[in-house]
Amino acid sequence: MTERLSIRGMELELLRRGAGRPLLLLHGFEPVSPQAPFVELLGEHAEIIAPSHPGFGRSPRPEDFESVYDLVRLYLDVLESLPYDAVTLVGLSFGGWLAAEIAVLGSRRVERLVLADAVGIKVSDRETPDILDVFNASPAEVRRRTWHDADTWAPDFDAMSDDELIAHHRNRESLCLYTWHPYLYNPRLRRWLRRIAVPTLVLWGASDRIVSPAYGRAYAEAIPGARFELIEGAGHRPEIERPEAFVERIVAFLKE
């Protein structure tokens, strides 16, 4: 069900589902849909706590709340507010960047970390882009490079209601605000990933052309003891294209 979470005067839209070990899920370019099959599957094994970032979904954004580090500090407060000694932190895409930054800071509430097709680091030289510019590339190019099977999984904007289109554009506006400069990464984060001291699983869609599997391997190699696993038949959204495989990998990791 969808709830509200009050944290230091801010109201976040919150999706809760399932029961078991607590799992704080930080979404990517779009909030987590309650209808996504992976939510139901994962909820059979864990309690999912999935806020919508301020400015996304139905979470309001304060006017002075505009950086990745506002979000990181907010989620440190969220972790402290949860009634659990420790949680598994899962970050999808943009949420993976947030999760990595939180894990670097060494929150005592994070016991395990899962990064799925995460952005946030610089791998190549300054002149070589690592991450597709989803704001300036053509919509057709973004669609093609996001999905393994775009015809099956890409959203049909022509079929969306006006309210759905407004929500989509609000999400993109907020993403741009938080991530524009530098674009979707912190130039210093890769250096500090060595501070992550919890078991870490890095999952990647084998057909991801927003951030390639080679980028994902570099991410995993920078985190001590991290394991890297590919999910075949999936692009940048493995939780959507291959929900069973995505959940299977996470559940196995939780049981280790």
C-alpha cells in the first residue's frame, strides 16, 4: 500500500509491501510502481520500504532542496527513523548512486548493499561519456538503449493520461535538477567506494546501453569484496524486464 512518511518536516510518498527482512529501496529515474511484478515477488521475502524522492511521484520538493547531497542526508535521516537495527539498502539506477554515497558514509543501519545498473561514478577520461545523456539524446535513442526489448517494455506515452504525462515530466524535471552538473555522477565517488564495508551485490542488465556492463564491473571492482552479476535479457531496468531473475539474485544474496 502507499503511505506517507514524515521526516524532519518533509512528507514522502511511501510504498510498503511484503514482510520479512527490511529492505529500503531507492528508485531510479521514476518512482517504483506498486503494480510492478518485482515488488510482489520481492515482497514474499522482504519488507519493502520504497519512498519517492522529493520532487518525484507525489513527494513535494522544498524550494531549497536541489542536490544529490540533500537526498543523501535525507535518507540518512530515514534510516535512523526506521524501527530496525539494520536494513538492506537497494538502489536502482539513480537510486544506486544515492545508495553508494550512503554506504560510503558508513551508516550503522546498512547491513547489506545492492546496486542495480547504478550511475554515480566516472570511469573513462574527462572527454569520454560513460552515461547516455537522456536529456539531450533523441527519445528514440533513449528508448532503444534503455531496454533489451523496447517493443515489449518501453512505456507508450501516446497511451498515457494527462495526469500520467504530467507526473512523468515532473520526474524528469526533478532528475535534471539533482543530476545535471556534473551529469549523473560525482567525480570523487569512485575513489571513496573502498570505504564500503558491508556485503555488496552489483546487478546489471546485460543489454544496458545507458550505463554499460563494463561500467558496472568497474563499479564492483572499486568496492571491496563486491560481487558483480549480469542479468541476461535485460537492459537498464532489469527489475522490470526480468523480475524473477532480479528477485532471485537478491533473495539469494540476503540468505548468504
